[in-house]
Amino acid sequence: MPVPALAWGGLGVLAFSLTLPATRAAVPSFGAVSVGIGRAVPAAALAAVALLAARVPLPDRDRLLPLAVVAAGGVVGFPVLTALALRGVGAAHGAVVVGLLPLATAAAAVLRAGERPPRAFWLTAAAGALAVLTFAAVRGAGVPRPADVLLLGAVACAAGAYAEGGALARAMPGWQVISWALVLSLPAVLPVAVLGLLAHPPSSPGPGAWVGLAYVSAVSMFLGFVAWYRGLALGGVARVGQLQLAQPVLTVGWSALLLSEEVDLATGLAAAAVLLVTAASQRQWRAAVLVPPAAGPAPAPVPGGAVR
């Protein structure tokens, strides 16, 4: 893999691996709604500046519905559900459950693109799901806790958004997909963010809470996607995408380092299990002989890097 592709892709994964700890740090002071929905407001402002600077024309009407799916799952669903879940569980716990995301995204992409991976892929995917659900049940005293249900819902939202966005990125550059999703979602998320702020005024936020809110707004919702898509453009989706396998383990480490969360043996083993079965499934995916869908125009470069 070219070194620039590895560097850009790794930077994207590093950016996303800090999302859950940053959310965990911000939620107690700002509330789940302000953090989950409110993060999209400054991100949309950054996206609008990028679109205006690149003089990107308005998207075609037939792309509005796919963009709405990306916005609903990636801009609203995943952030809100993870913010709500992290009121009751630690970021390390959340990272293990969200570790199912690469497999869920691959499954959603199969449904969206009509690809046919081998049976072994589905066996390893099922093993990954079983590892995650078993961990959630054990930590929840035998039954999944509400937070685990929210995290699984977040995984489903993100997987659908990534699959739809990936399909849409064949016709328009990936950085424009996330940018337009953010901008088009602004009329819906801004009133909700304001109401959330009024219902839950900031409660003596310290520096950590402010940094967490700024991070999920500027990096998790926008700039992380810029680096990620730059890596994909340089090295290819299949190869650079494997870097995301390290994301849950990185998040567990950040949770212990930055939030002083105790990473017990069960969490560590579960993270390792999710990582192993995800790697196995991706190995089967790479081994499959797939007919790629018709490709659209190659993504155009953007000043400062293109983009997830």
C-alpha cells in the first residue's frame, strides 16, 4: 500500500477512534441531544465552507433521497444513539459493541450493491455478531441493557449510511457526499439542537467537556471523513478499509488513557474477539471474486485533501 494512502487512512481511523471517548466526556455537561445532534451544526458550517470554496454545484434531484439516507443514519442516527448510550456505559464498552460496524457495513453494502461473498464470510460475520451480543449480555447481567440496544441501533444506522454513501460516491466525490448530507440536514438538526440546549443547559462544563464537544463536531463529523476519503482515493477502498479493523482496540485504549476507565479482562477479550472475527471476515471478502459495479467518475481532488 502506498505510504500516503496508509498515512491518510490511518489518520482517519485515528480520528474516528476518539469519537466515543470525546462523546463520553461531553455528554454529562451538555446532554445527549446537544452532543448527538448539536455536533452536526458546526460540522455543517465547515462543510458549507468547503463546498463554497470548491464551487460545487447543487446535487441533482435524484441524489437527494440517498443523501437523506446518509444524513439520517450518519448525521443523526449514529451520533444521537451513541450519545444516549454513553450516558449509561463507558466508552470502552461502547467501542466493543460498535466494533461490529465493519461487518454490518459490509453486509449492508452486499444488499445495496448486490455482491455475492462466499459462505465463509457470513460464517465469520455471524461469529462477530455472536461475540458482541455475548459480551453485551454478560456485562448486562445476562440480558442486553438498554444502552446495548442503543449501540446496536447506532451500528445499524451507520452501516446503512455508509453503504448508501458508498453507492452514491460512485457518481460524486465522497467528500461531497458527507458535505451535502451535513448541509441538507441543517434545517432539521438546528431547531432540535437549540431545543436540546434549552432543555439541558450546559452544566458547568470543564475543559474536557468543551474539548470533547469541539472534537466530535469538527473532527468526528467532518475532518475525519476528509482524511479517510483521501486515503481511500490513494490506496483503494478494499486495502485502506482494512485499517478500520484497529478502531475498536484504539478506542478501548483511549478510554483507559483519557477517561481513566477500567478496561477489565472481559472488555479486552471481547475487543480482541471482535477484531479477530472482523479480520477473518475481511480476509474472506478479499478472497471472493466479485464483479465490481459500474464505476462513475473518479472523485475529484479537493484543496487540502479529499474525503468517508
